[in-house]
Amino acid sequence: MAPKDKEEKAVTVSAESDKKKDDDGKKKKEDVDENENMSDEDRELKERLETCVSTVLNEENEASVTIPIRNNALDVIVNELRTATSSMTSVPKPLKFLRPHFAKIKDLYGTMEGDLANDSLELRARLADVLAVLAMTMGKPEERESLKFKLAGAKDYETLESKGAPSKHAKDNLNSWGHEFVRSLAGEIGQEYNQRIVDSGADPESDEPFQDLLKMVNDIVPFHLTHNAEAEAVDLLIEVQRLKYLLELDGIDENNYQRICLYLVKTASYMSDPDDLVEMYETAYEIFKKQKQYFDALLVALKMDRYEEIPVLLGECEDPLVKKQMCIMLGRHRVNYEVEDDPLEEELNELIGNEKLSEQFLKVAQDLDVLDPKTPEDIYKSHLAETGGFSRRRDTGGAQVDSARANLASTFVNAFVNAGFGKDKLMTPDSEWLYKNKDHGMMSAAASLGSILLWNVEEGLTQIDKFLYSNEEYVKAGAALAVGILSSGVRNDADPALALLSEHVEGESHIMKCASC
């Protein structure tokens, strides 16, 4: 049995060796094919980069390869990386050609430890910059190598500056690598920030544990704002919980404030923490206010229930048309506020009180030519029943008999379809429709007058008042509801709703109490 086992083992080893040889042969063949398919320009670029990498590594420790020469070789690599262009579906060629050398360059960086001379320190800092870019596509995402190399390089540049030998490469060292690199770095900054809080229990309110990260954030955010990436700038500040930093930037102007604030307001709806929600609204409010967009600032203030900001914004706004628009919005939100000490005080208070709302609504309806009253049948379209339409009647054949349920439905449909128009074909011509209903149907029919005459307090009360003295309790209750619906959102000095309904609140009739309240 032993010889047989040895034979099987030998066969296995031989098979593995043959497979390895095949793989190596296939790999070499692929490399040869790749080199053959390269253009002369690409081949030249590859050879130039490999020569520069060889010079930077200086594996044979040649004395003639000095630090300045290695720095010059690094200059070529940096220039090729920064100026490389690519399509949306391919990796830039310098990155592709440098991929096999990533591990060697990283090993070289690892050997450059301790207190180095200034020229060697600068070389190490620049190596860290190159490695940060290469790690963007070659490093492991969970290790955040790109950020680690960038932070290490920034620290070396700071050391050089403290020694009185600042490097010219430290200036604009982040943004010059391109938008994609900055985006990748921003993502790793957010991960690193959260990791530090989890691992070391760092206080998010304190800047000290995150000083190196925040310094980088202060460079990335203005870069994003100037490159139409406002959403990414806001996302980064949300990640590091420094959203108020936006208010300190000079890069926010009339060209980008709308995109920033729109993103803030829309994103706020998805914030789970109430403090974060308020912070986003406050930031948007301050930006709008700084840009003198008082209408938008008022809208955000109302979202926060900050009614104390209303007089501040109205006081700062100098455009009378914008003031009127702000007051219309206050009326739409049913805000009980009175303007004082303003040349347009009376007109603005009318707008806030919705006193002219019915008049404006009817004028728009007239311009759109939709003033003609509509009937429930216009909505039901029961004449289409034979061709697949919908009929409100159970029995579509023979004489149609009035149904209490169908009449009640028609009352509500009529009230909604003619809401605010002041006239219809069921209730306003006469009271005949009212008495085709019973009990709660009568109450609903009377109350529907409030919807039809919506906001028109002066004329509407005249038509509703007679029903308040009806002998039918349900009709009186419906009239009380109509008064409330009619006056909803409209501010009137006489306050007719209070005058007409207050006596019924303390009355003996239970149904009138409910309707009046």
C-alpha cells in the first residue's frame, strides 16, 4: 500500500506543478498580449513610469541616486497622475500601470521612519500623497488606507513648516488630485469620525479629538461648493456633525444657496434625531436670511414653529411685494399675527386675516372660466353606465327613487365640487334639496352651505342665518356647522362666528352644543 500512496502523492504534486506552470504561462502570455496591444504612446508612458518608480525605490542603494533626483522622479509620477484623463468606464492609465508597484512603494514608505532630514521628510510626505491616490483603487476599503496616508503626509508637511522649511507641495495638496479623489476621501473621513467615537469614546462636541479630520474637512467643503457638489458638502458636514460650518463660508452666494438650502430642507425630513432636524432647519434659515430671501426664511421658520422670527423678517424685508407674499403665506398657515408700525399695516393685516381670500379666489376662477356651478351628476357620469361607466344607483332600469344614502352622497359631492364658488344647483337656489334628507342628512345639507360659501363671510352669513331659526334641530345644527366652516381661517373684527354660536354652546340642545363647539 505504501508504494501506491507514494505514487498517488507524486501524481498530485506533478498535477499541481503542471497547473502552476500553466497559470504562469497563461499570465505571461496575457502580459505579452497586453504589451503587444498597447499603443506606442501607452508603452512609452508605462516605461517612463516604471523608470521613475525604480528611481524612487532605489533598491540597489546607489549613492548617485540622491534625494533630489528621487524627488524629481516623484514629480513625474505626480504630474502623470494629476493630468491623467479617462472615460467613465476605465481606470486612468497611470493608475493602471502603477498598480503592480503599489506594494513596493508602500514598503519603501514603511522603512522611512524616525526623525528624518528635511529633504527625506519631504520625500516621505510626497510618497504618502501618491500612496493615498493609489490606495483609492488598490487599498482595502475597511482599512481606509487612502485617508491614513493623507493624514500622515499632512503631518509631515506640518513638521516641515514648524522646522522653518515649508514645502511648496503642501499648498493646494488636496484639491489638485481631482474631484473623484476628494469624494473618496470624504467618505473615509465620515467612517473614521464614527470609528473614533466608538473606539475611544471621543466627544462629538469637542474639536480636539478630530482636529486632523476637521482640518481636511475645511478644505474639502469649499472645494465641493465651488464644483457644484453642494449635496456632497452638506453630507460630509452632517457626517462629522459640523453643519453650522456652512454659515462661516464665503463660498455661499446667489448662485448656489438655493441648491444648498433645498437639500437641507428636504434631507431634514429623513433625520431621526430631533436635534439634527432643528440644526438643519436653523442652518437653512440663516442662509436664506443672509441672502435676503425672507419669504423662504419665513417658510423655514414656520416649519420650526419659530413665530418670534415673523416680526424680525418682516422688519428686515424692504420689498413691499415680498412682504405681501409673506403675509399671504401667514394667512395660509392660519397664523394669528398682526403687523404694527408699518406703512402697509392695514393691507398686510387684511392679507394675514384672509379677508380678501374669497374675492381673490373668485377672480382666479373667473380668469380660468370655471365659475359655472357643477352638479354631482357631472362627477358621477352615470349616463356612461351602459358603456362600462359607474352608476350611483343600484337599479339602473325603470324610475329612479330618491335614496337617503344617495342624497347624502350628492350633498357631500356638491359641497366639495363647488367649494368657495358661492353658488351651486342644489342648495343656493332654494331650500328644496334640504328637505329631501332626514335627520343627519338635513344637518349635512345645511352644513354644506358653509363649504359652498367658503371664506365669503359677509354674503355667506346672510344666506345661512335663516336656517339658525328653523324648527328642525338638525337644520339649526347644520347651520351652526356652516357658520364655523364659512369663517374658518378668516379674521374679522366683528367675529360673527363667536357672536352667533356662543349662546348655543351653553344651551340645552345637545346636538346644537356639539355643532357650535
